[in-house]
Amino acid sequence: MRPPFSLPRRALLLATLSAPALLTAGPAAAAANVAESFVDENIHKGLDILRDKKLSITQRRDQFETLLLGLVDVRRIGLFTLGQYRRTAPPEDVEAFLNAFKNYATAAYQSYFARYTNQTLKVTGSTQRSPTDFIVQTQLIDPSSSQQPSEVDFRVRTDTGKPVLVDVAYQGIWLSLEERDQFVAFLGQNNGNVRTLIAHLSELAVNLGKPTQ
Amino acid sequence: MRGVRGLFLGLSALALAGCATGPASPEALAANDPYEQANRDMLKFNGKIDKYVVIPTVGLYFILVPEGGRRGVHNFLGNLSLPTIFVNDMLQGELSRAGKSMWRLTINSTIGLGGFFDPASKIGVSGHGEDFGQTLAVWGVKEGPYLVLPFLGPSNPRDAAGLMVDAAMDPTNQIPLKQHIWWSAGREYFTLLDLRAQTYQTIQGIQRSSVDYYSSLRSLYRQLRNEQIRNGRKQGQDLPDF
């Protein structure tokens, strides 16, 4: 015959054994939820701005830029895209590059997202790469098309406690990786001269801000 | 995929041999692109073909063929590729995907009137791509240096070899047609037209926002191929730390 305290003791033992797992899984799951909510709320805000027909072109650009600069760690991305030239370029050139990159990235992001304003974004899950590095998976659904939804992933870092966006991938193609490959190749073709890249980025930012023909 | 591609691949080998230039830069070597200068020249050549031959025809294609017709052509070409996709699914051990490919081929070739319509997608049997270059990658073959092929664009030795194997296993190339070259060239031409019509805006966007269009394409091609080889699975995705 079983002693009357058998069940509570087992429950206690189970709870004791599973406690470390719960303690580690709890914050990880919560952090993943934070990353998912961050993407869900803010990408919708961004798409809403781009969809708002009442805004003038300048108002739309300014509002989108303000939102974007609050969400994206432009400095971290900019330094990454410089590749090995980050270490060899003069510090003042790196700072000037980061400023030019901010303008270019804002114009480029606005140009990319403006193509999808008639579509809806749905968060489908997330993957944790490290305690502060998450990939949030989403689907971009075009209500007017019978085609399969496009997969868009957002890389979110939470190193400072506040989530920030560091990269975005469309159908598995990461934007920051592509930018780094371009910038490093461009610098290789131009004797590593970061100022040439700055001039080129500034010109592109202006062109991207113009309406398409 | 088809016979005409063999000719292009032969031409590309000749072109690379002819364009052999001085030693590659450290950046080119680091990017696994030792033939960078020859590749850049080939991209310029392809760009001229695109600008003066392909794009004007794409314009005519848009004017002369209504959207429904263009969709039909797209579906038909996709259906022709399904036997090759099925074989590659099997060679990769992807039995579930192979089953889907076979289902699509059966449904679309019959109810879809030879593949012009896509009723399979409407009942949830969606399509996917697969080729022998991807099969080689799944078997562990490395991609090799980056190449830009004449007319065909970004590639590498593994994917170029894959194209030839796909051409050899394509059932339509076994049909003993007297004028087989016309069938092959016609199919190739419409594939190019369909692809360019579908990617017109995307490529325009890349050209407009690129600091260096050549290296942008190289990066996009490699990332896209890796995604295709993984079949969209997120696990194993190798991302750098920021």
C-alpha cells in the first residue's frame, strides 16, 4: 500500500528537478515574446505610416525616419557593413560614414517597405540564437494574390534590455550581409577609400528619396 | 536545364579562358571570386543583351499577351520542369517533396490542361524549385569560385555542372524531334522572358539602390542558393555576429 504522502512527495521531487529548466526557459521564452511583440507592433506602425495617404511625401519620410531610427541599431549595422575597413579607416572617416549610412539606410528601408504597403504581416514564431539574439519569423501576405506568403525574418538583439532591429531577411536573403558584401567590394575597387564610399552613399540616399519613374 | 544551355556553358568556359587577366585582388580572393574582372566584363555583356534584346521583347510581351496568358505561359514552363524537380527531390531523399512534385505534375498536366493552369496550388499542393546543383550541394559538393555565365548570369562550377545534368535528365530532351533545337531554343527564350517579366521591378530596385551592382548580385545569388539548398529551413543558418 502506498503511503498517503506519496503523491505530494513525487510532485515536490518533480518540481525540484524541473525548477532549473523552468528558471532558464522562463526568461528565454519571455525574451522571445518581447522580440516578437517588438516586431509585430513596430512593423505595423511603419507600414501604417507608409500607407497613410493623408501625409505629404516629406511628412511620410520624416515620420518613417523617426520611427526607424528608434527601432534600428544603425551604428551597429553600419560598423558591420564596413567589414575589415572598420579597423583600418581613420576614426573621423568611420564617423562620417556612419552618418552617410544612416541617411542611405533610412531611404533604402523606406524604398523596400513601400513595395509592401498593400500586404499584411503576421508573426509566426522566433528562434533564439543566443540569450540576446533572436530571429523573429513573419509572413508577408498579399490579400490580392493566390501566391504563397513571402517569408520575412527580423533579427532582433536585446543586449541593452531594449530590443533593437539589426537585420531583415526577405526569403532568406539578409540585407546587412548584402550591404557588407557590396561595401567591402566597392572599397576593394577604390583602394579602401571610405570617403569615396561616403560620397556614393550620399548620392544614392538622395536618388532613393526621389519618386520612381 | 535544356540543350541550348550546354552551348552557353561551353561558351562561358571559352569566355573565361579568353578573359583571363592578371592576379586577383585580395578582396576578390576573400570573396571566392578569383575571376572577378572577367565576371564583371561578362555582367556588362549580359547587361547589354538585357537592355537591347530582352527588355524590348519583355515590353512587347506585356503589350501583346494579357496577364492571364502570361500566367499560363509561366505555369506551362513550371510544369515542364516538374519531372526534373521530382528526380532531384528523390536524389536528395526528400520523399515528401517528391510526392508533392509528382502530384502537381499529375494534376496540372491533366485537369490543368497540359500545365497552362495550376489547379494543384488551389488544393494546397504548392510548388517548389529543385535542381541538380542543389542536389550536389546536399551531397556535400562545394560551390567553387563565383562565375557569371553568358546569357545565364550568376553561377558557380557546381551549379553550372548541375545545369548540364538537369538538361540531360529532362524528358523533353529525349523526344526525337527533327527540329529539336527550335523547341529547346524556344523554351529557353520563353523561360528567360517569363523570368525577366517576373523580376523586372526587383532588378530595377536592386540597380537603383546598389553601391556596387556586381557584388550586390553576387551576394544575393549566394544567399538565395543557400536558402534554396536548405529548403527554407532556419536551422543551420550560418549568420555572422554583429
